[in-house]
Amino acid sequence: MPDVVIIGAGPAGIFAALTLLEEGVSDILLVDRGRDIEQRECPARKNQQGCVHCTPCALLTGWGGAGAFSDGKLTLTTEVGGFLGELIPTVELQELIRLADAKYLKYGAPETVHGGSNRAVRRLKALARKAEMELIEMEVRHLGTENCYRVLQRMRQDLDGRVEIHTETRVTQIQAERGVVQGVHTEAGEFIPARYVISAPGRIGADWIRDETRRLGLEAIPSPVDIGLRVELPAAVMEEITATTYESKLIYYSRTFDDKVRTFCMNPYGEVVSEYVGDIMTVNGHSYAEKKTDNTNFALLVSTLFTEPFDDPIAYGRYISRLANLLGRGVIVQRLGDLADGRRSTPARIARSSVKPTLESATPGDLSFVLPYRYIKDITEMLAALDQIAPGVNSRHTLLYGVEVKFYSHRIEVDRNMETRIGNLFAVGDGAGVTRGLIQASVSGMLAGRAIARNTRKPRKRSPRKSPKVQR
Ligand SMILES: Cc1cc2nc3c(=O)[nH]c(=O)nc-3n(C[C@H](O)[C@H](O)[C@H](O)COP(=O)(O)OP(=O)(O)OC[C@H]3O[C@@H](n4cnc5c(N)ncnc54)[C@H](O)[C@@H]3O)c2cc1C
């Protein structure tokens, strides 16, 4: 019987395991429904063909979690990437971010840090303010898609033999009795008893954990859905911004609707990619540390929270994405000039664009058939504002890909140690709805690991549980 079962080998689960070991807890079982890192291969990425709908998705599940093939941008600030700042003091969170970053460095992350607060950043911040935007000052460590994978591989090697790791093992149920966790049930019909359970199933596990929290009687509140477009333009247009900050987080409140619009996931010299979230295709972007394109891409996202009578932002986001997939048979691309002039982009018009699309499989079309007027207005107003600090952004040649949607899990009620109201059950990472990025997900795992280590050092109280047994 392991002391701790961790559900999910994404950054939250991995950092929980690393911390538990460091703190002297060694009886750990880490399970993931996806494959081990070496066996994770997404056919769509490998062959540049469409998604073949692997079950489970090789891109989002398995050792390393959703970010294994990602760009690996570690945003070293308390201001983005999650809500841990609402649970612990900012100074403490900043220190934990520093420690998590140090771990990424230990496993091979590059030394270079971009951005921070320097003269060039302050100048850019002033320019942004003049254009009615707020630039968040932050440091970013860019792993790059190839390094991200290597770092996760090294973490796997380091944990090998010290933590029991079961991949291709899906947890179906968390068992609790009289308010205390007892263990987990797997798809294979096995019951694994454990003193502590850390749930870290990521966004891919959002629906499952939402149902589990309901069944266990835990409080969970809906999170907003972020809907928008990915923008692609010549790297030279964004050069001053990306050279100064690498990943710039700019926030704008739209004139017409007063909606919050923000830049997200900026990829200098990167490429636009399509990705599957369940059965829908959305757009994303990444950049390699070494391989460069001529373009920069970033998303412009608008957050929407529904309250009543409709309170299902995930369903709304899926609906919009499905519409894009229906009309474009996948991702749609449109020139900004065509959108402004109320006409669709055609292959001939895209070919005349001075920006060559890096996602060649995108279908030239008309995004105004997909996105509600509110989103189009919010985004075009922000593009106009951005043009004031990076002339050329609002060019008719700028490419817009749609749609980009970010779903967030329902937010589970946890305390500052990431413990739920069920004793010894911890909920961490994106699956708990408390984080939205690699660094905060990692920190949340560290918090749970530390709390469990503290508890195990206390003398054990008599357990109300029945003697553990494995049921098949
Ligand atoms: C394409 C892409 C690019 C990204 N780029 C960045 C970036 O540059 N910077 C950044 O900060 N963030 C980025 N992110 C977000 C980042 O990857 C996530 O915030 C982070 O991975 C969350 O970590 P996690 O451990 O909470 O969940 P995940 O990484 O999603 O891991 C959860 C794991 O749990 C497993 N699991 C789920 N359900 C079960 C179950 N029932 N039983 C067993 N196992 C289960 C899954 O298989 C998965 O491996 C990106 C995400 C994507 C998809």
C-alpha cells in the first residue's frame, strides 16, 4: 500500500513526487492514463496529417502531461499562470516559483531568462499605456519544444526506481469514507488503497474530476472560457516587443464592450499549429529553440464567464469551435483586410498575402461566420491598439486563425496546502482549476508534497479505515 497515490504525471504530479522524495516520503505511486515519455508519439505531429484520434490523446496525456510537446515557456511571475496568489502570500509564491524554476534548471532548462524589469521594458510599458494597454513585467525562461521534452525525460530518469510509476493506468474513481480519502479505483478494476491521494489530472481530466468532485460532495465553481484568434505576422513587426520581453502579456479593455482582451502564448519566429481538444480542432502556436520561421504568432483571447441560467462555459467554447470546424473542416485562416472588408479569404488571396501561413492546412474562409460580433470587435480593437506600439500589426496582410479556445477546469475548493475538504485528498494543477501554466502547476504539486511530508512526520492517529485490500 503506497503512502501517496498521485493521479497524473504532468508537471503538477511530477513536482509533487519530486518534493515528496526530497522531504523523505518514499512510498509513492504515480499513475497516468497516457503512455511513458518515450512512447508518446502524436501521429498528427509526426506525419503532418490530421488527427487520428488516439485514445488517449498522445499529445495531452502521458509522462510530462499536456505540456510535454509544448513550447515550454516558464513565466516566472505570480501574476499569470494561475490563481495560487489567492491562496498564498505573493512573497511566498514568488519564492516557490524561484524554487520550481531552479528544478527546471537542474534538469537541463536553458540558463537564459528573457524580459524582467529593465529600461527597454519600462519604455515599452509606457508606450503600451499610451495605447490603452497594460504590459505585465515578467521574466520568461524559454525551454523550446525540443528542450521541454528532454527536461521531462531527465525527470523521468531521475524518478525511475525511486517512485513506482504506472503509465497507461486510468483512475476511474477516488474513494473516500467518512470524509477521509481511502484510495483510488482504476479502469482495470483494481482498488489501490492509499493514505494520501494527490489528484493532478490536468485539463484533459477536467470533466472527470468535475464529476468526481460532485460525487464526493466537494464545492467546485465554473471558470471562464477564453475564446479568440491566433494572429500571425512578420517577425520583424513584433521584433522590438519580442526582443525586449520574449513573451509579452498585454492587457486591453475593449472600447465597445469593455471586455478584457489579452495577448497569450507569443511565439517569436514560431509556427502556428492545430490541436485537438477531444473531438474538436482548435489552433495554437509554438516555437523551437533552434528552428526559426519568418513569422511571429500570438493569441488574442477574450475571457467570458457565464452565470445563469447558463453556466457552462466549456460547452459554449466547444460550440464555437465546432462551428469553425464545420465551416472550415478544421482551422480557418483569414487575412485581416478580408475580415475588415466583409469578404472571405480564398487560397488566391492568402497566396497574395505578404505573410506566408505556417499552418498550411488551415482553410481560407470567413471568421465572421464563426465568432460572435462581440469577439471580433474586441479583437480588432486590440489589434488597432497594438499597432500603435508595433506598427504593422493592423496590416491587411496580418493572418488570423480561428478559433483558439482555452478551457479551464472547474475550480475545486482547496486550502493553502491544496487539500480539499476531504481529509488527505489534495487537488493540484490545471485539473483543480487553480493553475493555468507549467510553473504554477509545478508549484501546486510542491505545496501538496510539502504538506503531506509534514503530516507524515506527525505521529499517526488511529485510522478509521478498514484494513486495506486489493479488489479485482
Ligand atoms: C500545446 C500546449 C502548449 C502549452 N504551452 C505552455 C507554455 O509554453 N507555458 C506554460 O506555462 N504552459 C503551457 N501550456 C499549459 C501547460 O502545459 C499546463 O498548464 C500544465 O501542463 C498543467 O500541468 P498539470 O500537471 O496540471 O496537468 P497536465 O500537464 O495536463 O497533466 C495531467 C496528466 O494527468 C493524466 N490524467 C488525466 N486524467 C487521468 C486519470 N483519470 N487517471 C490517470 N491519469 C490521468 C493525463 O494523462 C496527463 O498526463 C501548454 C499547454 C498545451 C496543451
